[in-house]
Amino acid sequence: MLEASWNLEFYDVSVIGTNYSGTMTRSIWFDLDRDVAGERARADFDVVVVGGGIIGASAAYYLSKRDNLKVAIVESNSIASQASGRNAGFVLRGIQTYYNECVKRFGRDNARFIYEFAEENQAVIKQFASETNVDFAIEPCGSYILADSIEELEELEESFELLNEDGFEVELIKDDPLDRGFYGALLNKRDFGLNPVSLTRAISQASGAEIFESEHVLRLESDHESGKIEVIGTGTSFFAETVILATNAYTPLVDPWFQDKFKTARGQILITRPLSKRIIDRLCYANYGWVYFRQLSDMRLLLGGRRQLYKDQEVGYADLVTPEVQSALEEYMKDSFADIVGTPIDYRFSGVMAYTKDGLPILGEHPHSDRKRVFYALGFNGHGIGYGMRIGKTLVDYAMDGIDPGLFGANRDTLLKESGETNQGP
């Protein structure tokens, strides 16, 4: 996850929807030596998964559990090269909204379902680690949700009561567990950190899918002769009965129909050189998730967030860090970690996220008649790793068996109205 964003303001589509600068677009000049106007190589599969992040890799992995399916993962860069490899490596129970607000927004039963879904994802990741014996640096350290104000502590107290009533393991701390100026915290002992790149690569390899990296997808077309969907890449045309789009924020670059389904936002992170001692022993969220930090196993401090100070700038698809946000992160480090001021910064990076209007991901099938059997999962609101493997299974069950994704389905407005709840946006 990169960044939680409570009270996210939606931006003008004319600003975001047309801002296609960045690493996920491609100029024709790079491909003229392959004669893009001529014949591409042809590759036939049962299922083509577009996107090599945590969701795409997980979908391919669960497809591999089914008999005799030939599956491809098509990725424009490399596996985990975008948001799945550009985050803090948090695997949390829950979403960007505190539990009390989740209950208000979606109702008690739906809130419980969302948090149970995240717990299931945690269990699936741990099971995968056990079965494959792959090291992706799981750190079972738990997490603190830290209150930056008395008002935030009151929300955490309300969330604690509701979580406790609904059977979730959680602890309320009414003083500062870090001795760094916080008002209290929720302790979630089951949360853990990991290396998200190692995890995503391990899942993609375990899927047995044929992986096509550096294959930029230009568009989808319906092949009327075969009845299949054609995924047109820069060097290869992939034909399949079923296509899964797991491209999250970049989905409108494949099909403009998705342009108004979410908004993009960039999150930024910095990482110090290794410290001489351990100063943080948990994953930490503070100020409603606008700031997050952890100390890695090699003793480096990872610090991310502060995007809310420059929301109008942190939009679009550009892979960059800005002096404004990075300076704000350094200022936060100076204020909250005075004991390590002066430590050099080794890494600064960003990742692009997709935010839906109500803060939940969307799973669906493309409604256009020439896009039948094109399924998608998008809009993870900075919590893709927290949904990851479990969403991959839900998406495959939906695409292959027609099992409705329920609350995460594209028709959830209707579902919530029928249950008497309102689907309020932030």
C-alpha cells in the first residue's frame, strides 16, 4: 500500500483523464523497427491477464489451479514495476477508512465483510509463503494506527468498540506507544510487512503462466472471425476467450471507457540509509493515513505520505518525485524523528494509485457487446497489497464461474440501496 486517503477530493476529469504522461505510455518511434503497421506475432491463449502487478499475478495464480488453461501475463514493463513494487509493503487488516466510518458508510455487515476479506488476504499470503517456501521478507510485527489529535483518538476509540463487538482482535492504547507526540493508537497484532516485489514475482512464477514483459498493450479489439478478444501489443497480438484487465490506475490507457471510473493520485516515499539502532518496531499509520512509516529489517526508515498538502499536483501518471512533497516528508522526519536528523536519504520514489468514489475496489465485466469476456479489477485506493491475492481469487471465480463479487462488484450501488445503505463518496 502506498497511501491511505481519507476525504479524498475528486478532481476535474479534464485534468486527470487526459494526463497520459509517464512510464505507461509509449511513443511509436520506439517500435518502428518492428513495423507496428505490419504483421505482429500471434499468440493464442485461453486467458490473457493484462498487468503484472499483485492483482494480475494473483489472478494468473488462481487460474493455474484450474485444469488445462493456457494463461499469459502481459506487462508493459516488468513484473511489479508499477504500484505493486512502489509501496511501503504494508499488509493491513482493513482499508483506508477507519472502521467507525466504514460502518457509517457501508453498514455493519458490509464493514465486517471488508475487514474479514482483508484478514483472509493476510492468511492467504502466509499460506502461500508456507507452501512455496519463498522468502519475501515477511515481518510479523503488527501495526499501530496512530492518533495525531484528540479527535482522531476518539475515532479510534469508537472503531475499537465496534471492532471488538464484531470479533476482531484489536487493542486500544490510550497513550503514545512510540513516545513521539501521538495521542494513542490501535494495535493490530496480525498485520505484517513484506517485500512486495518479491511477493508479486513469486506469485507470478508460481502461476506457471507465460510471462511477456516489455510488451506494451495498445488496445483491445474483438476478433469477429474467431469470436475471441484480441489484445494488441506493440510486438504481439494475443487472442483469448477471456481477458482480465489488472492494470489499476492505467486501465484507461488500454480502454478509454474506464476513464471516469476512478481518479489517479501519486504517492511518494523516501528511505534513509540504515540507522544505528531500532527506533520503530511496528508498521505505523498516522494522521488518518496521510503519513505512514516503518523500519525495515536492514534498519532503514521508510517514510511516505504528505500528499494531502499538494493534492492538486499529485495527479496523473508521471513517475516522479517532487521537491514539495519530499521536503514535507523531510520536515515530518525532522519533527517526529529528531534523534535521526541528518541521516542521508538513499531512495526517493513514487507510485500511481487509483481512487474510486466510495473507497472500494471495483470488479466487473465490460458492458460493451464487443468486449464480452473482458473482466477487470481496479481502484484499490492505495491498498492493493492488502487486497491482492484474495481479490485475484475473487476475480477468477467471477470470470470463470460467474460468482458475483458482491460488495466489490460494479453494481454495488444497487446492492447498497437494496440493503438500505448509502454508497457515499469521501
